[in-house]
Amino acid sequence: MLYTLIPLLPLAAFLILGLFGHWIKDRAHLVAVPAVLTSFLFSLFVFDEVAGGKNVTIPLYTWLTSGDLRIELSLYFDRLTAVMLLLVTIVSGLVHVYTIGYMHGERGYARFFAYIALFTFSMLMLVMADNFLQLFVFWEAVGLCSYLLIGHWYERQTARDAATKAFIVNRVGDFGFLLGVLLIWLSFGSLEYRHVFAQAADLTGETLNLLSPIGGTWEVSTLTLICLLLFLGAVGKSAQVPLHVWLPDAMEGPTPISALIHAATMVTAGVFMVARMAPLYNLSAAAMDVVAVTGTVTMVLGATIALTQHDIKRVVAWSTVSQLGFMMMACGLGAYVAGIFHLLTHGAFKALLFLGCGSVIIALHHEQDMRKMGGLKDKLPVTYWTFVIGSLALAGFPFTAGFFSKDEILVEAWSAGALGKTLATFALVTVVLTAFYSFRLVFVTFWGESRVDPQHAGHLHEPSRTMTVPLVILAFLSIVAGYAAIPDFLAPVLPGPRGLAIHHEHPAAGGMMAIAAVLGLVGIAAAYLVYVTSPGLPDRLARQWQRAYRLSFNKWYVDEAYDRAVVRPTVRLADRLWTWVDVAVIDGAVNGVARTIAWWGWLMRLVQSGQTQHYALGMTLGAVVILTVYLLL
Amino acid sequence: MTFTLTLSGADLLLLLPEMLLTVWLCVVLTMDFAMPRLPKDRLAYLSVAGLAGVLANLVWFDLAGIGGTLFAHMFVVDRLAVFFKIFIVGTTILVILASVDYVRRFRFFKGEYYFLVLMSALGMMFMASANDLLSVFITLEFSTFGFYVLVAYLRDDVASNEAGLKFFILGVFAAGLLAYGISLVYGETGKLVFSDIASPSATPGLVIGFLLIFAALGFKIGAVPFHSWIPDTYHGAPTPVTAFLSIAPKGAAFAILIRMFFVSLAAFKPAWVLLLVGASILSMTYGNIVAIAQRNIKRLLAYSGIAQIGNILIGLAAGTKMGGDAILFYLLTYLFANLGAFAIVIAVGNLIRSDEIEDYNGLNRRSPFLAFAMLVFLLSLAGVPPLAGFIGKLYIFLAAIDEGLYTLIAVGLINIVISMYYYLVVVKKMYINEPTDPSPLTISPPMKVVVYAGLAGTLFLGIYPQPAINWVVAATLMFSNLAGPAAAAPTLVLPIGG
């Protein structure tokens, strides 16, 4: 019962707000916040139960039965589920509270709460899924919520475009995901995790001829194909290259959404999925390499772009892309435990950074350009200090949560063979970049001269208590989460390809820790040097490295490339289809039929001559024809 | 053939509704003569009161299950007859209410109008009970006489006179066919009662005879190719008479058709299915296509009526008990939607003195209620859910599917699409076009009653059809023996409402 209530409470909140939001209006938080906080308390309880090592499956009901296919809707709890439940309910609960202040007085207040409650429900169901179809349904459901919430301010063209873009790009990934699910059904005859995982090893030798429809031969390992198709879904959902383009645009949504969906929970679903499917991925070295390399490319790309952006939220968004790549790399190298560990700590400090951004944005009346900020640290002390803690954690400053989880990944990566060593080197470079851009953000926003619009400069103040309390709690978590023994806790449920995870006993552990810490400090120092001591330096650097600067500032021209290669040709093709096929052929045929019928109508109208004798003749002829037919047949 | 006529009190009970109505129409006529200064409206309400009494009597018959035959089986009272009598009396009540305003336009014989309407209703009630070919002929002519006069009631109007004359000439022609057909059938079999005729072999004389009878009844219901009188007559007749003519006689004629095909000709079903399928396809297609070209709303509804009759013939072509149920149900939906639509035409015609579709431009601005009601009625006629017409069409198509009449259903579905066009053209004019004269329109209380009754029936039958379905299923129980899978499953459970 308790287990079932965890997702049902947010669902109930959604239904109440969705149906009666019209009347509830400004009191919407009174419905949503208690629901999510109660879910959190229950999650704590579940955590306590599951921590003992037992796995619980709660069947809710049989969703559909069709031939051999039998889909049960059930909730599955193990240690991985338990930590994800805590992450989702904590961040969601804090974001709910934060929203009270952030969205205060907005027109869509109740609607907003309804959607985040729906999102919370969907995300909880996603992490508790015990079969692939349930996973897919809620995978789509969180995407839908994301769409609705990005487009919350639907009167803005940019918000609508961003929502549509997020949806379409995700659909590309989900298409692969669905194919993967279908292939699992074909190969295993079941969609339940435990059956699939149990039989996975039997499938190792099997191959599939991809080119058989056209007569060619291209044998591919079935397991690799399944893993890659599922990973395509993760690429979309977790904003990995090349489907990363939607996440920065998604910042058009209200900031609490960026914190909840586009930093802490939904975008990490891809990483969670790969970790959850560890028994499958472990059997396919090729798929794991693809995951690891994709993650690394995303990590580097995100970090380089974050260096030059001016929009405060977009810097954090690109940082999220980079960090997701980092986690994905970890999973690809078999360090699932480290990847999930980083997912959790990242959930805390990235949510903190986004909410901090939101606090700044509200104080400056929806100004998001860093060039119009500066000198805010005295005006917004709570925001400033919590933001610094979040940035330190992101930069991997010693003894923050980020330091431990990052270190865990680096150590594991380094010990994962030649590929691991190469990718770990890239990761170390990224550590410097990460520290640099996060402190660029701190220095430009909070230090130096105020460049704030004088109109707002006079009455700058800290936002309401409902917004600052979540910041403080998250800042606290951004430090202490690193000390929780999460890797040891998760290790039994997430075996890597080489058996259980290894940890700090590794000889490289101490050295790696020191190197990462030093590199982080170097990044911070460089940011201090560039943005505090010599204010003219950034512009000079940008001029000197113009080509690199432009590449980074324009996000490697990925959006432009898609526009040329995909969007415009599609629009042109649609246009052609419309004018040639639709207007000329289909409309022509339809209108032609209509015109023909109308013409017949006019013709037959002539039969109605008005002459009684014609009518009588018509009747007689009719009778005669019928008689003839019957007598001759 | 000896003819003994003995009537007991219990036998007379079976005639009670007809006798009540006979007495009442004499009262109405006498009052019209005796009190020349009595406002003619009062006669209308008096007629309605009488009809209400007859209706109560019929409902009692239906609930008590009173039935039997009279006059050597010429006259039958069973649940089918009672259903059709309730249908006819109900229609007559609504038509009289819808006539109150229109009758003021007549310059002569305002009082006799109600008398003639009641006379026709009486004739049609006898039609519903007609159980042999002789009574078919007598009652058919009886009911039609009243209509000949009613159609030509606008004495100063050339169109009305012409309509009356055409109707009369063609009607007499049809009566000739009917008489000839009856004589052939009698000559071949020596029998007149439907249940006796059931002959083992189809001789040419019998075939010709029944085909001629079908032609005459086809004339009555306006099925192609015996439809030619319909457009001109509907157009020229006073609109309430058109409304009456488009509904009540159709019901009465179907009572006879059902008895003839399901009782006398049940054994020859494979032979007549083709005839009915052909008539149905021709009626639907011709009616719908020509309706597109109409500019006058009355002519539009005339052609739409021909098409609707084509739909009802689908149920007859199915030839099963379920087909019978579907016909009865369809007639109910047609009653409310078609009478409602005519009521709007009458109301608008009274106010703006025009029946041109052009003049419905912007009706929504002038009277949102009339426009909305017309929208509901037209959509129901087109068969749009959740209105009555949808269930009616669904029911009749389901009956046909059970008999495997797929071609017929395909044509029927195509026709629904075509009909949608001209119904929606009227809707477009009402809702989108600008009115030429934006002055608001108001309607009188009796007219409102008719429109509300139409709306209530159309919505109720569409949303909660189960009671009506139970009723029609009970009314056709006598056909349970008819072949077809539907006979085994006497109740249809519709996915909607029920």
C-alpha cells in the first residue's frame, strides 16, 4: 500500500489540479506540495526496507493480454530504484516549494503545479517499471510533461518552438527505443526485466542479418543491436550528441522546470536506463564502447560551448549536457555505480545551480544575460553563497559531493583498459573546463561592478523564503551527499562487465584524486585570473582565438547543420507534397468528385420537368422495368 | 365467400381509438360550424386534446397488450399496429401545433383544416391495422383523400393548386396500379388476408400483382422510381401539410409494407431482396445527389426525404426481425428530426415569408435558438453522433450487415457523405454567412413546443436509445420466426447510452 502510494499521491494531485484547477487557482500548492512531500516520506521508508537487500515487486494489475504477450503493470523496488525515488521526490519536493515563490501570481499557476505533479508521477513510475513497455510508456509520459512545461509560457513564440523541438528530437530517439523494445519482444518473447535479464546470456552468439530485405548480408549481434537501439532512446532523452540540441533550448521553460526536469531527473533517465539494463550491456562490448565514446564526445562538446555563452541558464544547461555525457561515459566503461553516484550528486548541485539562476532572474525581473549582471553578491547573499557551493561541487572542489562522485568515475575509467585511459584523459581536460566556466559564471554574475539595468538596480533583494529555503537544503545536500556510502550501497545491484566494482583500493585512486583536485583548482584560478584580475582579457582572448571562440559560441554549428541537412529539406519536401500531391492530386480528385456529383444533381433536376404526364410516364416505365426484370429472371 | 359480421363488446374495444377519433373529429367539425366566432386556434387545441386522449388509449393498449382481429381478419390490432398508431397520432399532434400560426394565412376554411388533418390521421390509423389487401386499398385511399385537399389548401396560390392536382392525378394512377395488383393476386390465390396469401409457388400473375402493389406503396413512400410527385407536391403544399405528408403516411405505408413482405412474402425473400436493394440504392443516391442542386429548403427536404426512405428500405431489404426493429426505430428518429426541421421551416417561413435557402443566411444572428435547433435536426438527419439519426443509421446498417448486404451498406455509407454536404451547406449559411436583414426573429409558444419536442426526441434517442429499442423490439416480436441471426438475439445492445 505504502509502496503504491508513492506514485499515486502525485497522480492524485495532478487529477485534482487538472480537474478543479479552475477553482483552486492560487491555492494549487496546498494540493501539490503535501502530496509530493508525503511521497518523499514514503520513499524514505521504502529506502529503509530495500536497504536490507530485499527486492520487492508489487503487481498492480494486468494491463493487457494478447496471445503470448502479457503486460503487467507492476512496481519494482531494489536499491537502484530506492535511490532514484529519493532523488526524484527530494528534488521534486524542493522544486514544488520553490515554485510557490517563483511562479507567484502567474496566470497558469494551477496548471503549472498540475503538470509538475504529473511529471513527478511519470518519473516515479519510470524508475519503478519492471517491464520494458511500462518503461517506454512513462519514458514517453515524462517527455510529454517536458513538452508541456517547456511550452508553459505558450504565448511566447520561442517557448513554443523550443517545446516542439524538444518533442521532435526526443521522438527521433524514442523511435529507436521502441524498435529496441520490439526486438527484445521478438528475441526473448517477454518484456519483463527479470525474464529478459535471465535469458540474456543465452542470446550472446545470435546474430541478425540487417540487409536481408534487400538481399545483402550484414550480420549484427542481436544483443548489440538491442543495446544500441535502446541507447538511441537514451541519446534523445539524456541529450547526448547528436541529439543534444533540444536541451539548451528547453531553457525557455520556467526555471523550476529546468532544475527538476532538465537537470536532476528526466534527462538522467537515459543514464538510469543504461544502468538498469546493465545485464544486457555487459554482454555487448561493442555497444558499451559506443555508449562510452558518445558520452565522452558529449562531455567535451558541452563543456567547450558552456565557456562562451552569455545566457546564465544556458551556461548551466550546457554544463548539464557535459555532465550527462560524463555519466554516460562512466556507464559505457562499466562504471555503472560511479555513473549513478554522479547522477545523484549532480541532481543535487545542478538543481541548486538552476534554482540559484532562477533566484537571480527573479531579482532582475527576468533578465538572463550575464553581461547585464555583476556585483550581486552583497544584494543576494543567500543565493550567492549557495551558488558558490553548487559551483564548487560542479567543479569537483575537494570534499564537496561532486568531488567524490567525479573521482569515483575517473578512477574507474582509468582502470578500464586502453579505451578507459584515453577517455579518462579527456575527462580530466573537461574537469579544467568545467571548473573554469562554473567560476566564470560566479565571477561575472556576482562579483565586480554592477552592470544591472539601473531601473531594477535600486530595489534588488533576496527572493521570498519559499525560494531560499530549498537553496539552502540543496546546498547542504551538495556537500553531504558525497559522504553517503552510495557506491557500496549500489554495487551489489549494478555489476560491471568485469564483476563487482573496485573502488578506492585501486592503486591509481589516490593519485587520480589529487590530479582531479588540482585540475579543478587550476580551472577556478584561471577563471579568477581572466574575469576578476584583468577584466579586458576575455575580449582579447576572444579576438585572438576568434575561430575557436565562434565555434564554441555558435555551439559548433550543430543547429545550423541540422537546419540545412534535415529541417529545410523536410520543409521543402512537405511543401512540394502539399502543392503537388495534396492540392493538385488529392484536392483535385475530391473537388472533381464533388463537382461531378453536383453536375449530376443539376442534370437530374431536369428530369423534374413539372409535367404531370412525364411523372406518370416515369412511374410506368419504372414499374415496367421492374416487371421485366422479374419476369425474365 | 360468406361474410358474417358479428361484433361483441370486446371486439369494439379494439376499435376504441378509431372510434374516439371519429367522434372527436365530428365534434371539431360541428364546433367549427356551430360557433363561427370561436377563434380557430381553439379548434387546434381542441384537436390536440382529442388526439391526446387517443394517444393515452393507445398507450394503454400497448402496456396492457390488448390485441386481436376484426371483420374476418381485415382489421388487426397487435403491437406493431399500436406502434404505428402511436407514431401517427404523435406526428399529428405535433403537426397541428406547428400549424397554428400557418393557418392564419388561409383565407377560407380555417376550421376545416383541422378536421381534414384529423380525417387523414384516422385513415392512417386504419392503414396501420390493415391486414388484408382490400382494407389496404380502402384505408390507403381514405387517408389520401384528406391529403389531396390539404395539399391544395392555399387556394390563391398557383403552386399549391398545381401541387394538389399533380398529387391527385398521380395518386389516382397509383391507386389504379394498386387495384390492378390486388385483383391479380386475388385471382391467383383467391385470398386477401396477408397471412393466407403465403402461396407455395410464384406464378407470373402473383409476381406481377405484388410488384404492382409494391409500385403503389412505393408511390406512397416516395421511393425511386415512384417518387416523381414528391418534389413538386412538397414544394407547393402548405408547409405544415408537407411536414405531415413527409412523415405520417410513410409510417403508415411501412406498416403495410412490413406486413406484406414479412408475412405474405416471407417465403420468397431471396427474390424480393434484390427489388428492395435496388429501390433503396436508387432512392438514396437519387435523393442525395439531386438535393445538392436545390435552392428551396422545402425541395431540399423533399429530396432528403427520398434519400431517408432509401435508408429505411435497407431495413426492409434485410428482411429479418432486426431489420423490422431498425425500420421502426429509424422512423422514430426520422419523425423527430424531420418534423423538427420542418417546424423551423414553418417558423422561418411565417416570419420572413420565404423558403429559399439563401434567406437562411445568418439565421444564427437573428435567432440563435432556431439556428441551433435546425443544426441539431440536420445533423441528426445526416446521422452524426450522438444524435438520434446516428443510432438509427447504425441500427439499420447492423441489421443489413447480419444479412451480408455489403454492397448496400457501402452505397449507404457513401450516401451519408454526400448528404452531409447539402445539410452542411444550410448550416454554413445559418452560421457563417451574414444576414441580409439582421432583425431578430421570435417564435410563438406552440411552435416552441414542437421544436423542443423535436430536440428532446432527437437528443434522447441519440443519447439513451435503450427504452426506445426495447419498445420497437417488443413491437416486432411476431416476426421472431424470420430467418437471420438477429432473430436469435432479440435485443440490440448499442455501444452508446444503452
